[in-house]
Amino acid sequence: MRRKIIAGNWKMNLTLDEGQKLTSEIVNMYKDENVKDVIAVLNPPFPHIFPVKKLIGDIKGIAIGAQNCSDKEFGAFTGEVSAKILASFGVEYVIIGHSERREYFKETNEFLGKKVVAALAQGLTPIFCCGESLDIRNAGTHEANVKYQLTESLFGLSAGDMARVVIAYEPIWAIGTGKTATSDQAQEMHLALRRHIASKFGKELAGDISILYGGSMNAANAADLLSKPDVDGGLIGGASLKSRDFLDIIKSY
Ligand code: 13P
């Protein structure tokens, strides 16, 4: 079933105290302001997972995610964290293939496909990111580019596994720049992605997949973006570090 998801990607930000303060504020506002039908996912840096999870407690509607996982299950891979370890801490979601991982850590479509498989094997929901650079957008090949990312990383999955994946369309030129895609640009790309998924897995499955938009989404532009029929939520960077802004995005649905 298509879910409405607002996920906060904290990236490499916040100390322990800051993370606990932010989480407590979000949890209290979410409860007090009676949020319904929108799943909030907090994706902090790894060491925050345990305390953040504790603060969330058993509140329905708020889940915890990680920003990355290994493609391996366990073993001598210093510095890595596996989906198996994450699942044992109660993590439910994991961001895979963020453009910052692709760019700075040279993660390829093929490698990201392995991470998706590893996450699914542990019962985690991958939030699989795709998106084009400004050069590609200017060349007019953006649609082909993001379709290719999906084909390479996800089209080897079984239909049952694909149905458990969440997609995040994040144009690189919109990330952290304040240059949000227009809601029409987002809708156009989300529809193209959904049709692409349908071409491989069928219309029904594609219709059930949540496709989130990411890239300078904030409390002021969220309602417009989220009003589009193929935009099923957001993956929020900067604005997820401020509790009021994050809640306002959730409530603008
Ligand atoms: P900003 O919301 O800061 O542009 O970041 C988007 C993002 O990269 C979320 O993963």
C-alpha cells in the first residue's frame, strides 16, 4: 500500500544532546498536534540510533531509519554497519544510494543494488535515492538518467521485494541549495519513475510504491509539492534539524 512518509535525513549533524533534544521535541509535537496518516522517519547518524529509538518509544507513526548500511551481513569490515545490526536495534528504514554516497564514496548502481538486497533480507525498508546532476538536467537527459539508476539497482529484485522498496527522487541540484524543484517538475519525474517501475513490475505494484521528493523541501514549499498525485512524501535534510519546521512539513500534508 502506498504510504505517506516524511523522512528526516540528519546527515552528519548533531551531538548526542542536540539529537536528544530534537527527538524529544518532535515526539512531543507529533503527539500533541495529533498527527495522523503520515509516517515520520528519523534517520540520524549511527550512534544516535539507540537513544533516539528509546525516546520514540512505542509511538505509532514515528520510525527510526539509518542513513546507510553495508552490503555484507557481518565480518571483518572495519567501520561498516550491517543491516543485521541495524535491525537488531529496531531500525525499520535505511537510506540507500543518497547522492552524497554516490559522489563522495563512489557507490555504483550495482553496489547499491547489493545493499538493497542486504537491507531487504533483514526486513528493513530501503529508501532508495535517485536523481540527476544539473549538467544532466540541462542536457535534457534527466528522465533517462534516473530510470537507468532504478533499472541497474532494483530491476533484478523479485516483485515481492520490489514492493517493499521506497523511492526518493532527489535532484542533486536541489539538495542543500535552496533551489527546490517545482511541484510540476517533481510530479513529472515521479510519474516517469512510476511508469518505469510499471513497465517491469506491473501497474498495480508501481501504484503501491511510495515515491518521496527530496531537495530543499521546507515548511513553505511542502504543501505544494505534496499536493501532487505522484509525490508520496519527502526526504528532508536541513529542515529536518528543526523540530517546528519538520512538524510543519508533516502537517502540510
Ligand atoms: P536538503 O533538504 O537540505 O536540501 O537535503 C535533501 C537531502 O539530501 C535529503 O536526503
